[in-house]
Amino acid sequence: MNRTLGALRAELRLAAMTALAYRASFFGEALLALLTIAWTLLPIFVLYDQRAGIAGWTRDEAMLVNGCFILLEGLMSALIEPNLRAVVEQVRDGTFDFVLMKPVDPQLQVSVHRTSPTRLPHALAGLGVVIWACLQLPKPPELGDIALAGLLLGSGLLILHALFTLVVSTAFWFVRVDNLSYLLTNTLDVGRWPLTFYEGGLRFFLTFVVPIGLMTTWPAMALRGLLSPGEVAMGLAVALGFSLAGRLAWTTALRRYSSASS
Amino acid sequence: MIEVEALRKVYRSPKKQPGLAGSLRALFHPEWTELAAVDGVSFTIQPGEKVGFLGPNGAGKTTTLKMLAGLLLPTSGTIRVAGRTPFGRSTEHLQAITLVMGSKQQLRWDLPPTETFELNRAIFGLEPAAFAETRDELVALLELEPLLNRPVRNLSLGERMKCELAAALLHRPQVLFLDEPTIGLDVRMQVAVRQFIEAWNQRTGATILLTSHYMADIEALCDRVIVIDGGKLRYDGALSALIAQYAPDRRVVVRTLRPPTPAELAQAVGFVEEDGSLVAMTPPEGVKDVVGLALRVLPVRDLSVEETPLDEVIRRLFAEERPR
Amino acid sequence: MNDLLRALRAWPTLLRVGLAEMVAYRAELVIWILTSTTPLIMMVIWSRASQDGAVGDYDADALARYFVATLIVRQLTGCWLVWEMNQDIRTGAFSVQLLRPVNPLLIHAANTLAVIPFRVLLLVPLVGALLLWKPAAADALGQVAWLPFALSLTAAWLINFFVQAMMGCLAFWWRQSLGIFNVWHALFLISSGYVFPLSLLPPGIRGFAEASPFAYLMSAPVELLSGRLQGAAAWQAVGGGALWALLCGVGAAVVWRRGVAHHEAVGA
């Protein structure tokens, strides 16, 4: 156990060093973070130009959801995307074998080996938006609400990790799935908007099947003081379920890779 | 140390017809062919042995190696490496072996090799003192001192390979699987790598299984060779015995001071012209007589006695198995 | 001149090979094509928002029409040149491509065009489903100025291709140019009309957008396809697009030549 933790720490250290080796990216990322706020928030202003509320959300409340989305997106692009995308490349050029030859669980290895801290400005920008929106609310969130929101965001991250793992696991079947991750991130775009903006079957899908609504709308609802701890517990349970599914997909893919199951 | 019994590995691969129509057909009705990459191979390797794995491309060498490492599940048969089954890749198994692939690297591209060494230290949970000792030993043996703090991408292929070897051996494994470690390297670096492997084997008693297309690697390092072709074991034994069996003849090569006269050629029985030299083949016992003959009847400038090149030996081995 | 003729002769083969390659990687293809989900999401959002009334000068039906058009234009003009160039330059594959007697960009162009039939194949059921949901979106078909639309669409494709080529070339100097492309893409999202019609933008940003190539990447062909631009206005849009396509083409040629020279000097 100690060895595994030490190994993960060493991987993270190397990932950080690798990321910092590219100086140019860092400043580009900061600039991009600012532009992201602009391009994300502009539609909200346009949308709410002549209306006070849409589907039960005011402009500032919708801003909460957007902020949570940017925060989650930033964390995802730093902690999840680069790691799992690297696996696809490794499988293709044959260096994935080296991962298997190390005495640390392969899924753990690939979850941290290419962590990219240069993307963290995005997450900070998102956090900034959330804080700003919180200050505009008629009733600012209490400490308990903030804690609940934090838990939900954490479980959102777990779900994202599981979704990415599911997607990357298919790389062991289809040789060239370079940009499944792009597909995933594009699909997750639905999370920019409060869940109630979607109707009928779509809302059901986004709550229970691919719970993107859970990842962004629920934290915002927690900050608005609308969620009970019971509902948060349910959210955590969903995250756990997804993590298990991701693990299952991964181990199945590995068995396929070693042709333990064709 | 390594025991392999009746090992088989069967693959399915999609059949593709050429042309656009074929591609479209494959889209809707994919067809498969089955291929036995390894077909009933058995051998045993003792601790500390250095074994060469020979065979043409697609013979099943890399597949066998991957099964020994634990990367591939055999279709049938048994494998034991250091007393364990490789597949399942238990921590103990992974600590006991190492895999080096000449065409791929585990070093982190953008960082100096020392960083990858540090990473491996943490991954294998090596004690700092033992790690430092092994690392220093490897750095000395491979002459890595000037390379240690430069990013890997700035190193030449040969330099990278040396660092790759060091990174792979930090945990002092009992078994080394080397898959074409000298591929693409210049002659000087090939020699350096061979010498290192020999030295490491002497120092640590590690068992070495080496695949290579460079016969010089095999000749320099391996006392024993296992020859695989078409997934089947063709030969398993001492390299010297292989040579004795398939190419025992020596080549006597003579270069003359001036073109020999027809009379001289008539007397030099057994010699034929080849690339401006005169060459005769003879079993080892006859070398003395042939050399004597050449010295008596030919205006010899230069004379050498050569063994058949290993490439030729292998070629004959395979030729024997092929139906005419 | 010889080079150009050779390239033109190679074109049908390039297209055919591009097509065969796409068929071989069928899974990847579907994924690539599905990555443009934004118009669909926008349709849903705007439809919800416009339930209570029109947004600017767009009523619910007009918004539906707008985003169906956005989906179509995005699919037909999309390419992933900048990613491919970054990868090729990084892996050294680019050096190999330079050794062929056909400009690598032409090969990329052929590959991109070869995918369009597949994109259309996927568009048909998708658009069909959308029209079932919002039949009013098809109302304006009779008013579409088809020739200007086709030209504007071509200009959009060219601008996108040339800009991505320029961005891809930056990887010659910077080893990796996806960062700057993400900045471009963010600007694209704000000012091209991809996420909302440009007329809804505040005046300052709208001015910037309409003066930039962004408007011609999306807004111009989309407005034409939704039948909102007729006559002189339509041809103005075509003219603007053609101008930007020309400028970007020249820019791409210059940056390409410089980039290749740099690549030759520095080495792979």
C-alpha cells in the first residue's frame, strides 16, 4: 500500500515536471481561461436579456450551474482527460506493455501518469464564477450547503473519471479511437445549463443514464439550499456505481488486450 | 528458472480484401482467419543461462516472450517463470522480471533519465540505499554519467538505449527479457550493449532471454539458442552444436599476389573463384591439408580460415524443414 | 505548374484512398462526426428559452431553423487538420510526407473532402429527426438562395481549412500549437454565430464578429441556409466570405512555406 502511494506520488511529480517543461502552454492556458469565461457567460447574458427566469432559474442561478461546469471542466482537463487519452496512444504504439510490467495497478497508473496542472487555471476561473454568482444570490449559501456542493462536485469528478475509463476501454477493441475523449467532452457540454432546461426523455437521460445534470445542476442546487443530505448521498451512490462500472470495463478491456477473452 | 510446456497461442485476425469494394464488404461482413503464432513449444532454462531466441519475422518469438512476461494469455500449455505463472502479473512476478524492447521505450521523453529512475524506484518500492547502489553500478557500467541530466529527447538512439537498460534493471530482476535490444544501433553501441549484458549476467547471475536479428548479438552472448519458425521449435541446444550440425565446414579464403595461372588453378583442387579470391570448403579435419595445398600451389598473399556465418547456418536449418 | 498538374491528376486517387481509409476506421469516423453536439444542445436550450417569447428578432421557429442550419454547416465545413498536423509534426511523420511529390496539405484536403459523404450519411437521419421534432424548421426552404449558399459554404470550408493549416504550421516553431488553436476556437464560439445568432450580441462584440472571418465561418452560410439573406445581402455575404478565403489562403501559403523552411533548417 505504501509502495503504491509512493508510486502514485512519484507519477504525479513527473507529470507536473513534464507539464512545466512546456512553458508556452501555461500562459496560453491562462489566456484561454479568461476567454472561456467570456464565451461561456455571454450566452447567458444574451438569453436572459429580456427575461427574469427560465425554467425556474434566474440569471445568477444559471450562472452557478455554468460556474460549476467550468470548474468541473477545468479539473477534468487537468486530472482526467490527459491521463486517459495517453492510454489510447500507448496502446497504439505498444508502450502500454510497460505499464503492465510495473507492479502497480495499471488503472491507478494511467489515472495519474499524465496529469496536467497547466489546465488548473480553468478550474480556478470556474471557481471564480461560482463565487461571484453565490454573492449575487438573494440568500448566500451556508457552510453546510457549500460542503454538500463540494461533495457533489467530487462525485461528479468520479463519474467523469468513470466515463472516461469506459470510453478509453474501447480503445482496446477499436484500434483508432483517438478522439473519443473529444466526443465525451462535447457531449458533456449539456451540463452547462440547468437540468430543467431539458425536458422529458432527455432530462431523464441526463439525470439517470449519463448523470451530467447531477454533476453541475445539483451542486448549484445545493448552493441554493435546495438539496437534502439524503439526495446528496444518492448522488454519491451514483458516483460509486459509475466507478464500479468503469473498473469493470477496464478490467474487461485488459483481459481483451492480453487475449484472455477474445 | 523458466519452464515452458506445450505452449500454444492462437490468434484471430480479420480478413481484408483489397480495393474499395473489399473495404466496404469488410464493413458489413467481417471475416476472420485463425493463426497459431506459437504451436506446441517446450523448453527449460536454468538460472543464469543466456539463451538466444532466433527465428524469422513472424516466427512467434515476440509472442512467446510476451507470454513469458505475462502480457499475453496462452491458448494452452504451461509456463513457470521463477516458480510462478506469469499471467496475472502478480507483484512478485513483476519484481522478478524485466522487459526491454529495442523499438520502444519506457523513459519519459521530456525529462532527464534520472527522473525515470526515481519513478521506478518509487514504483518498485526500492530501499534508498540499495537503489543508490544499483543505480551507481549501472551508471558506471553503461557510462551514463554525462547523459543523466539531459532530457531523453535530446539523446541519441544509442544513448537512450543505454539509459533504457539502466531503468529496466534498477530493481535487480532475476530474469531479463530482451526483445531486439540492439536494433537500429551503430556497431560501437551494439558492442557496448552486448558487453554490458555479459557483465550484468556475471555480476548478478540474472537469466537472460534475448531475441535478435543480429547474429553478432547471439554469437557474442548466447551459449544456447532456441530456434522458432512457424510457431514451432526447430532447435534447442548449444550454439556450437548447431553450427557443428548444420555448417561444420570451414571456408578457406585465399588472396593471391597475382592472378593464378591455369596450371596453378588445376592443382588447387577444391578451390573456386569468388569475388577475386579463391575459396574452398572443408570439414574441420581437412583444414590442415587444404591450407597446405594452397600454400604449396598458389601465390598466396593472404589466407584466412572462416566459420560459416551464423546467418547461413540458420538458413540451412530452415531450408531443411521446408518441403522441396 | 507541373506540380499543380501532377497534384490535380493525383486528386481522384487521393480522394479514393481517403475514402478507403475512412471505411477502414469506421468506429473512429462515427465518433469524429458526432463530436459536434453543440448545435443540438443549443437547439434545446433556445427552444426552452423562446417558449415565453421571441429572443431578439428570432422567434421559436426561426431559432429552430437557425440551429438545424448550424448543424448542417458545421458538419460540412468541419475538419481536423490542426490536430493531424500537430501529431504528424510531433511524431516525425511529417518529414515523410514532405518527401512525396504532392503537397501534404493537398492530401489532407482530399482526406477531409472524402469524409463528406459519410457526414451527409449521418446528417440525413439526424436532420430528419430534428425536423420531425420541429417541422417549422423546414418552412423557409423555399426562400433559400441556393447558389449564394453553396458559394458561402465553400468559402467557409476554405477559411476553416486555411486557418487550421496556419495554426498547424505554428507547430513547426512551437512544437505544439493546440493551445493557440483552443484560443481561436473559443473566439470562434463567441463570435461566429455557432452558439447564438450574431444579431443577439451586444453591438461592440457584434461589430468585431462581423468584421472578422468568424462570421463567414458560420453565420453567413447559416443565415443563407435559413433563408434570412436574400438578393444583394446574400451576395454581400458571399463576397465577404470569398475575400476572407482569399486572405486566409495567402496567409496559409506564406506560413506554410516559412514553416517548411524552418523545419528543413532545424530538422525533424
